[in-house]
Amino acid sequence: MPFIEESDLLELHKDIDKAQIINERLLDQIKFKNKELKRSKVQRNILAGVTTLFLIGTIGITSYIGGLSSSNSYDNQNLLVSIDSLDAIKTRIDNLQIKNEELSLVKEFYLAKKFLEKEKIYSVQVKSFVDNNLTLASESLTNTMFVKTNPFYSYSLGNFETLEEARSFRYQLVKMGFDDAFVASYQDGKRIKIEDPY
């Protein structure tokens, strides 16, 4: 097993931190877009609420005026029933709007995730396996990749925006003893090509 010196480990941590900062920047951009979408939805919902109240008010005034001009044969019971049904309809509309907002947030999350997957990234492959039972790291780690390249499963470290960053990281890994590490570019979760190491 290769020996890792403390200075090499520190440089490795710096590169990983740099990649995490890039990931955080992308997440901040997603959060900003989500806030903008949420703000526009709130404005749309307020407009829909005002319009609904206006329509209900118009119908109520029209019904009231029509009731006064025709005859006063309406019972208080009929009036209470119509108010109750309006309340039930309003409650149902509110519930549907809440469900619509929740579904929109889920849709936005998946659209943002697909957007990030479409970006071209660079990573340093350190090992390939024939079997898929990798116990080296969890898939929830943001700076590791497990990619199936027939018939192998590859294990890569780092997610970099530029080829130069990935090459620098590869150089540090080679200095630590991972002599056969190489840089590959990925897009949509698939390897595009193996990059020139220099």
C-alpha cells in the first residue's frame, strides 16, 4: 500500500476542498434559481387569490342584487348552505395549490440535477474492478464517482471543472504511489475519453 506524506495529504485535501467549493457554488446558483421561481409562484398565487376573491365578490354582489330585485323568498338555510359550499371549494383550491407547489419543487430539483449532469467534468480514475461490490467509499460522497465502463466498474476521485485542475490532482496522486492514475472526462454520468496526462 502506498505511503502518503503529510504535505501530499494536505495538498489532496486542498484540491478536494476546492472541488467542494465549486459544488457549493453550483448549489448556490440552484438555490438562487429556486428562490426566483418560488417568488414568481408566490406572485402568481397572490394574483390567483385576488382574482378568485374578486370573482366570488362579484358573484356574491350579483346574487345579492338579483335576490333583492326579484323576490325575498330565499331562506337563511339556503344562504348558509351556499356559503358552506363556497368555503369547501376554497379549501379544496388551497389544498390543490399547496400540492402543485410541492410537485413544482420536486420537478425543479430533478431539472437542476439533470442540468448539473449535462456539464462536462474531469475526474482522476485510480482503480477499475470487475465486480460492482465496491466498499471503498459511499456513493453519497460528492468527490467520488463509480462509473460502469464495460466490463469494468471504475473508481474515480475528484470532480473538476477544468482539465488543468484534474491533471494537478493526478500528479499529486502519482507522487503518493498511484502510478497508473489517469484523467478522464465525463458527461451525463458516462466517460467521454481518457485525457492526455500532460
